[in-house]
Amino acid sequence: MVFRKISVLAKIFDERDHAVVMVNNVPVLIVKYNGKFYAMDARCPHMGCGVLSEVQDGHIAVCPLHKAKFDVLTGDMVSPPIVMPERQCEFNRELHPPLKRYDVRVSPEGLLEIDI
């Protein structure tokens, strides 16, 4: 494992339960759920256009464009995108469920570190 320190203090999660950060030019969703940190790719694999910035029930990330839902604990898609019923849903060729997850830890200085 190679953890990369990011400029996000773990302390900000005292006031919020999630944040989207850029790590190596990749949007990553970080969630604090039941006292533990989780991270996964924040781009929706449906067309690759939505950034998963909304979180429901503490660990379900929602695409703002077509409402696909992903479990941050596993990366699994728990609800498909809502598109026209007569059309097959297309997925971005580079991205596909389950979304990539990353281990997160807190450094001695209180900064988050992600294994990316």
C-alpha cells in the first residue's frame, strides 16, 4: 500500500459526513460512516459525467444527473441510472460498477491519507 497524504483535515468531518477531493486528478468521494473513513471513485460510470457529491443514509452516493446510487462501503451500484425506459443504459468504457474503493487513514498530523 502507498498512502498519499491529501490536504484535508480529518477534523472537517466533525461538521460534515462527506467531501469530494481531487487526488492525482481523479475526483474521490470520502465518507465518514460509523466513525470510519471510506473512499471511492466519485465519477458515475453511467456516461462518466456525474460527480457523486450527494450522500444518503450515510453511505449511499447518488449521481446528480441520472440518480444512480452506489454503496461507498463496497463500491457496488445499488440502484441503476434513471433513463428513458425504452433505451438500454450505456456505461462509460473506462468506468464500470463496482466503483474502485480506496483505503483511508488519518496521519499523526490529523490529515487524511488515501491509498491510491
